[in-house]
Amino acid sequence: MKKIKINKQAFSDWSYIVFGTFLTGFGISVFMNPARLAPGGVSGLGTIIYHVIEDRTGKTMELGLIMLFLSVPIYLLGLAVFGKEFGIRTLAGTLLLSVSTYIFDSIFPYGILDYSKESSLWLCTLFTGLTNGVGIGLVMRTGSNTGGTDIIAQILARYTPLGLGNALLFVDGTIIFASTFIFGIENALYSIVVSITISLIIDRVIVPFGTNYAKTVYIISPHINEIGEYILKTINRSGTIVPARGLFSGQEKDMLMTVIPKKDMTKLTRCVKNVDPNAFLVIQDTYHVLGEGYQPLEVVADSKDVSQS
């Protein structure tokens, strides 16, 4: 009988996706939607639509279905930008988030708190930020997301100097502004607190290596050529091999310096781990990269201060 080989990395990624989407769905169902919070994202937009339908018709449509219908066109955009692998995982994230929200709505049809109390609104604000920040962050850690405006934020983070958390904050701001006309200014302010909390958790705690525009990576390993080949052929980037010498040992070594879009950092670190688990890496935030493959030099050559652009 043949043993079934399990791809540990794939298993880990899918575990993150499943757990992250269900944690997010739980927060949406029992904290966010009942408290009429719309901190952005498809879930926030779906919450607005859900309550507009309920208030004006007395009937409701499942929030999970609303989120799914909103996510489809954005998903297609993400598929076009990030490719099939991203699209498959994001499709799974989108479906799982909608399903998990539906499931928790069924389990807790009236929520778990007395939402008429002001203290409950604060609790909903806190735990919506916590569950959504951790849940979305875990999914994004795999290079995927939960669909919807997360895709728009990742596209912005890919093509602009905005960090992933800041891109989410920017996209969510529009939805929060719209919510002021439905839920009032007070709930909108609570939603802002939720959005900031989600942003901070994603940027500072969950997503590895931070979330800036690109990363400058210095790699010291006896297997530099193999790692460099991966960077050239798989990530489609280049680099520079620099002669180096250990300060303590005095041993001559080669060091590879490369600039990698943040979206590819997980791929690179996995490659290095597989090729040489004892490799030494230094990873730095890089806010501006000028030249081939990045921002054209002529775009900022005449600006007064590149660091402020």
C-alpha cells in the first residue's frame, strides 16, 4: 500500500485560509452586522445593503449571498492581475467567507450580545477588529485573500507605495463614508476604529516582513547560484552577487542582493528554506525602487524630494 504524500506547505496554506475565513465570518456574523458596523470591504458594503433592504422592505437577504454577489466581478479582476494560482485560492477564500458567514448567521440568528447596550457596541468594535484583522491577515499570509475589496487593496499595494494595511484603509474609507448616510455618524466613527484596528493587526502582527512597496533582500549561502536561478526564472527578477568576507571567520563568501515585490517574499523565503535552511537573510523595507521592472526613473527625476512622493 502506497503512502500518501502530503505537501506540508500546501496543507499549511489551506489551513490558514480555512481558519482565517471562518474566524472572519464569525466576526462579521456575531459582531459586525448586528451592531450595524461597516468598516469597509465587501462585508461592510454587504452590511449596508443588508440593512437597507431590511429597513425598507421588512425582509432580509442572507448577508453571505450579498457578499458573494459583490465579490464576483472583483474576483475576476484579481484573476486577471495575479493569475490562476492566486485566483483559485482567492475563489476558495471568497466562497469560504460567504459560507462561514451564512453558517454563523444560522447558528447565531440573534447574535450573542444585547446590541442595544452601548457597552456591546464597544465590544463589537473591538472584536470585529480583532477577528477580521487576524482572519484576513492569516489568509493574506498565504498570498491569497478573502476576495472583495481585499483584492483591490492588494492591487494598490502592488502598484503603489502604499502598504497593504494602508491600502485597505484607503479602500475602506469610501465604504465607511457611505455608511454615515445609513447608520449615522456615531456608527461610522466606530467603524473607523474597526478599520484602523484591522489595518494595524495586518501590518504589524500577521503579514510577515511588513507590508511596504518592496523588499531589499541580502542572502548569504553556499547555494547562491541555485537561489539566483529561482529568482530569475520564477519570480522574474534579477539581482547582484557581491563578494563578501566574514568579519569573525575571515571566510570569503558570495552575497546575493535583490529587490523583490512584497507579494513575492513568501515565495522567496520558501525557496531559500528548501535550498539552504541555514542561509542568512537580511530583509529591509524599500519604499522606492526606480528603474526597469519598477517605477520609471523619469517619472520622479524632476521631483523635489523623491522620499516624499
